[in-house]
Amino acid sequence: MLDLSGLILFDCSQFISFDGNIEGKQNIVKQLFFDKGFEILINNEIELKKRNYFREEFLSNTIEMVDQEFFGEFNEWEEKTKVPSLVNNFIAAILDLAKVLGEKKLRLILVESVYEIKEKNDVLVRKIRDIQVEDFFVVSWWSDDYEGNKNYYIFDIELVDKEK
């Protein structure tokens, strides 16, 4: 009998999840990401299999950045201080999103690939206070902190108000 427990359900996905209200701001949010070179899907536009898979990890609202090649940027990121421009743009878009929505807490999920059987996945979870692009270098093969291939990475981000 064929063992189907090792089948990949989906791969190369990036999600930003938050609890705030996006109602009435979807077009602004889509334009914000488009201006940085990204196409996004919001909430129910995201494939059902992805929403179901991450139903426990997703917060009230979720955005998917659609780019099948994006995860490869991390694999090519060789030096912590030489951040690929696409990664810089993505982090800038996340910060712009937080500002537009007034969000202080975000969850970023970077997916290389996920198995249908959730327990088979190797996951790295990190908490980040404020956000520095270099915090995501841990995803790169070249990082001293690299812990081997993970199926996906979860970053719980708390933004600090620097105007105080």
C-alpha cells in the first residue's frame, strides 16, 4: 500500500496574520504591497487548503504574499548585512501594513513546504520585539543560527512605538 503521509500539501507561501480590522482598507493594503512589487490575497481569497492547514496559527485576518520564488531569496542570502532587495521590500511592506492598520502585533509565517500530516513538519517559532530585517537571517542556509531545513517558520512580531 502506498504511504501518502509524506505528501507535500503546498509550498513557497508567505503569510502575515493579525487581529486588527482590515475592513474597508483592503484596496489600500493591496496597493501598499503592489507598490513594493508584491501581489497579495486577503482572508477568503487565500486557498481553502492553506486556511484550513493554518487555522490554529492564523489570527483574525491574514494576507498571503503570492510569489512562488520568494523563499529562494533566503537561500541566496549569504551575508547578514547584505539583505536581498526583495526581502527588504517585503519587510518594508509589513511595516507599512502595521502603520496603516495601527497594528502592534503581527505573525509572519514563511513556508518552504508543508506535509499533509502536520506532525511530520519541522517548525521554527521565534518571538521578535520590534523588527529588524536581520532577524530573518535565521531562515538562510548561511546563518550561524541556521538549524537545518524547516518546513515553515513562524515569527511573532511585537512592534515598539519609537516615538515615546
